[in-house]
Amino acid sequence: MPLTVDEKSLKHGVLSLVVTLVEVIQEALDRQAMRRIDGGDLNPEEAERLADALLELDEAMEQIKEDHGIVDSVADLHRGLDDVVDDVVDKLINPRRWAEEAGR
Amino acid sequence: MTEHSALYVYALLPDRQGAADGVTGLDGRPVRLAGVPGTGLAALVHDAAPAPFQGGDDEVRRWVAEQSRAVTTVWERVGGLLPMTFNVLVAADPESGRSAEQCLGDWIREEHDSITGRLEALSGRCELRVEITLDRAAVTGGDPVDGTPADDADGRSPGMRRLLAKQREQRERHTAGELADALHATIRRRLLAVAEDVRDRAFTRRTADETGVLSAALLVRHEDVDAVGAVLSEARAGRPGLGIRFLGPWPPYSFADSPQEEHAEPA
């Protein structure tokens, strides 16, 4: 069967995926920053500088999503990734699901 | 291959005369029962080209809705059937000279025992869909979670205010997640007392402010549908922020997986 590829759609798909992955990394950075701040590793000025740098990254990401019209597709992908993670965790902690999967 | 050398199969069911009368399927095509003599079984079909239906998202959504309407109408008339998924086609076999109807009939004969067994298991039963979510703001009462320095945000830089808001959101998620886990176990156990089978399904609708509690397809006897409603009403009582979507009844799509998935060969 011939595969028809719409280049514009492909570009948006890849960009949405990349931006979603950057957002996942961004969340990890946010958590790590809070941990450092709460742990007293940074003085107040360093903490403010780090927080403002993360805000700038956040604003830049929002701008990229707006500019390329991928706000909704990134949100969908993010939700999809959350569901995949939920599913994997559920399977890991719920052995009954292994039997269900194996039986299919 | 001719334009109508295949059959588009909607469902397998007991061969009841007149069950498909006046029913239409994809693009308004009239559907019919292709009976398999000697088995007591039939397939709900229409003639088709031996190629899957393909189109844009809106068109496919419309086809799926049309297929669902046709299957539901016949299911309500007959009381039990094995619904097929979208795009199940049986093609003629030019090598042996068998028509699509003969190929389908041969397969139904081969699988007669398992099809009949599955039909009996699903007879008088329907599928319900339940989606339960927690509104995080309602769980924490709109107040900052303990230990979140929300009031400390005053006088901080925009970046620090953002980080504190994120931290508050994470703690709300965590609190709602713990409550959702506890509710999941309780509600699932109560549902299993009134449903014959429960299969987890992905959420179809969930906002960013909600935490998922349970999303599942239930196989339920018709007479137990109200009991499922009662379990859900009880779960919601006194639990602010618990949102419940309760859909159905419809044919047991999620529970008809054998033997169709293992043996059906789309054209």
C-alpha cells in the first residue's frame, strides 16, 4: 500500500513531539530546582536567577507552540504520555493485569 | 476482483429472520443477514469492494457511528451478538473460486463452537462505560496543600512565583493521586460485585485539572444496569469533586474479542 506523507503535517507532528519531550524535561528541571531551593543549596539571589531562567524557558516554549499552532497537539501528546505512564505503572504494580494481557 | 466481491462484516449473531430488515450501515448501505446453513448462525453484512474504508478523520468517525447504529439496532432486536471492529472484510478467494459468502460461511463453521460459546456468554448482557475523575481543586478545597508556602510568593520574582505555583500544583496532584488510588480500589471492588467483567480503558475526556480515578468497560446483565448506577451514586455521595460519566448500554464491543481477533482476516 503506498504511504502518502503530508510534509506540513509531518513537520507539525515531529515538532509537537519534540516540544512535548522538552516539556517533560522542563518539568524535571522545575522539580530539581525546587529541591535545590528547599534544600538550601542556593542563596536567595541564585535561587531567583534559576527560577527566572526557567520562566524564560517556559515563555519561549509557549511562544514556539503559539507560533506553530501546536498548542492543542502538544497538550494531547502530553496527556497521551501520562496515560502510557499510568498504564505501565498500573501493569507493574498490578500482577492481575499481566494475566489479562497474556490471555489476549 | 469485482466491485462487490467482498463482504463487510458488522457482527456475528444467531440467524433470526428479519433481524436486519430496514437497517442501513456505512454510507446508508442496506445490511443483511448472511445465514450459514446448519449452524444457526449468521453474519450481519453488506456487499463491498475488497478494500478497507479509508478517509479523513471526520469521515471515519461518521462511518464508525453508522456501523455502531446498525449493530445496536440489530442487537436490540436479537438480544445478543458479537460485534466486529471497524473495517472487517472477508474477500472472495479467486484461487479456489469460493465467493466471499462461502469463505465467511466456512470460517463460521470452523469456529462454530467458540462463536456459539461466546454468544451464549454475552447473551442478555450489555457493555457500560464508566469514567470517574477527581477535580483537584475540590479535593484540596481550593486551599494550598499543607506545607506549600503559597503566601510566601509575595515579593518574589515572577520566576520564583511560577516555581512555587508549580510546586503547589504538584502537591495537589499528589494528594489527589493518593485519594484516587484509594477510591479506585474501593469502586472497582464494588463494581465487580455487580458486573461480570471489568476491563480498563483509556480516558476519553479528562481536563488538565482532573485526576483519573477509574476508566473501564463493564460487562453487565441488563437487569444489573441499575445496580451499577446505584454503586456509582453511592460513590459520589459525600465526595465533592468526584465526576462520573456513565455511558451505555451498548453491544459488548470490549468483550467480543474471541475468536474474531485471532482469526478474522481483513481483505
